[in-house]
Amino acid sequence: MEFAKRLQPLQSNVFLDMDRAKAKALASGQQLIDLSLGSSDLPVADHIIQAITTTLHDPSTHGYLLFHGTQGFRQVAANWYEQRFGIPVNAETEVLPLIGSQEGTGHFPLAVLNPGDFALLLDPGYPSHMGGVHLANGQIYTMPLREENGFLPVFADIPTPVLEQSRLMVLSYPHNPTTAIAPLSFFKEAVAFCQQHNLVLVHDFPYVDLVYEDNRDWGLGTGDLDWSQSPIANRQSPIANRQSPTPSIFQADTDKSVSIEFFTLSKSYNMGGFRIGFAIGNSELIGALRRIKAFLDFNQYQGILNGAIAALTGPQTGVKATVETFRKRRDGFISALHQIGWDVPTPSATMYVWAKLPEAWRKNSVEFCTQLVQQTGVAVSPGAGFGKSGEGYVRFALVHDVPVLQTAVQRISHFL
């Protein structure tokens, strides 16, 4: 049987590869501690579940949901963004519901790339960023992220012939897998660069809340948030004026001239299995992605959207609790690694630890991860699975409580 050539670059995926290795370890009798996948183990808040449950009993919600039926959710998303970053958003033309931000990054290249066009991607970076470009028959130029540069790309290093064929740049900070944070000055540089070279700028923003420094003082609120009134009139509030430790791209591209940003409720609200997110951005870019989406799927069930509305408008104490839980896990895990002699820096954001491998394993992260799970049952993600520049590193996902993480480190110590 003959398949399309576009499938050839999609043969390997870090999550699929580790899934096979985990299955083999389980079959051999290992007790698995899975730190390879960033799927939160924390529960969804009760008020979100209640909103979904209530909707289930309404038969008017059981049919297809078209774009205009999502207006309530789009307005809440626009209000959330305005309150969070102090920038006005048109819910009708600048917001689009998504099945998680991964859908956005996967489908968006179809809207802006012609066959052979280049996309500028972070290396290492999230696999769906590459997959979407391959499906659009585009070419990929990877921008290496190096520790000495704070895991930020150097735009001056991009060759002129590549730039002349480029249409798209994809960024994502706080960054998966390196956990790096980008300052607003970097985003301003990126926006100016894309404007100069006629590039569309995508910012994948799933870890907007999962930042450990100063998060208690910015943006999360102290209880129920009132989105019923437009916050634009209150833009002189401390929240609107204070620079976020995790800036939005539109704090740099205030006119939404070249940019689109993808959000998800998977991380902040532990709703990964519900597959709900949204895009905010330039109205033409939103419209182009909407046309792609219209040919591929309908929207999610109305109950899922109602749950998302409850998440964005309800008490934000659950977000704070989630961040604090991952902070404690981070500290416990890092301390345990240091005790066995593995010197790993403490991340300031995300739910991951990005660790440089011991010297003996630094040239083959895949082999390290494969042998580790087979011999100890501890599953982690090889850095090479996120791109060439990820070789020599592994990514740990902090998706277990501290005692389990400490047990994982003990097994790693025996392995080493």
C-alpha cells in the first residue's frame, strides 16, 4: 500500500517512541514511574465539573456546535485576555476556539505556507510545531536554543536565503522542554524582526500561569474574578500595568500586526483530557485558521465550553494551588537529584525539569531513556526527541507527588 510522502517525516515522535519503550518495560514486569509525558495528574476543580455536568442534561446542547454558537466562550476568552494583559480583543474577529493549542500549531501552517516555504522553528521545540509544517509541505529551518543564550534564538544567525523563502516563525515561552522564560524585550525584537521580513509570528503559550517567580503577585487574583464588565476602563490597575513574568506576544505587537497566540486550559486548569483552548490574534490570521478548521471539524461539545467559561470566570484559587503543587514537586525533585550528584538548574517555569545528561550519556539521550525505563521502570523523554539541539539532555515531567519523584531519583541513582 502506498501512502503520501508527507507522512515520511512523521515516522518518529518522542511520545510514541517512549510509549513503545514503556509498554516493553511493563511487559517485562517493571513498576512504571512515568515522567515522560506532561499530562497533569491533578484534578479539575469542582465548579468546572459542575458546569459540564449541568449542561449534559440540556438536550439543546446535544447537536453540532457551529462558530456562532461559541460566542459566549469567545467573549469570556477576550475578557480574560483584556483583564490579564490590558489589551482589547474583539471576540467576534480576534478569537477562535481550539481543541487545545496543539490543534492551532498543527493546523495553522496550512493557512500561511505554500509548498516549499520555510518555517522558522525553535530547536529543541514541541513536536507538533514541526508536524504542522510537514503536513503543509513546508520546509523547516531550526533556530538552535543554547544554554549560553538563555535558550533564546539568535535571529541574526538565520541565513539570508532562508529568510527570503520564509513565511512563518513559531515561538513558545515559557518554553517546553527547556523551561526558559523570555523577557518582553525579546518579544519586541521578535515582532520587529517578523515585521521587517514579512513573517507571520506564532506564539504557543500553554504555560502562561506555570511560572514560579512572583506568580502570587501577578494576574491570578485572590478569588472570584468579575469579567462581566470590560476591564479596558480599568487598565490603570496594578495588574494591567505590571509586566508579566510570562509576557504575551501582544504586549510587543500591540496592534496585532503579524501575530497569533495559542492558549490552552490543559495546564492551568488540568483540563488536558477535555481538549479545549483558544487562539487570539490578528483578525486575518484568525479568519484564515477558522477557514481551515471549518473544513476539518466542528467545535467541541457546548458542555466543554461551559466548563472552560467556568474555569476562566470562576475562583482562581485552583490555579494557584496547581502552581504551588508543581513548585513543591520541583523543589523536592531538584533536591533529590542534587543529593545523588546530578547538578541540575532549578526551573523558573513550566511543569518540567530540563537536565543535561552525565558525560557518559551526553551523545545518546534516546539510548539513555530506553535503557533507564527497561532497567528501572522510570520513563523520561530524550532531549533528541525535541530536536537536534536537545541532544545531551532529558526532560522530566513533574506529574507525581514528591515521594514518587524521590523514588524515581533513587532508581536513577542505581542505574547511573
